[in-house]
Amino acid sequence: MTKEEIKKLLEDSKKTLDQDHENFVKSIKNDLTSFKKKTLDKI
């Protein structure tokens, strides 16, 4: 593998990880919002 190939692979991996992290954070926020709504409805 050349240096350029490795560099490209690293960049792609970073993009994928960033996207996965973003999706994870959104999912957690949505779950929290949903939980808050359910709790408020019960009160």
C-alpha cells in the first residue's frame, strides 16, 4: 500500500466514524425527548 492509499483509507474511516457518532448522538437525543414526553404524560 502506498502512503496515499493509507491516507485515503484513514480519511474515509474518520468520515464514517464521525457520521456514526453523529447518528448515535441524534438517536440518544431522540430517546431522551421521547422519554421526557412519556414521563410528562404520566404526570
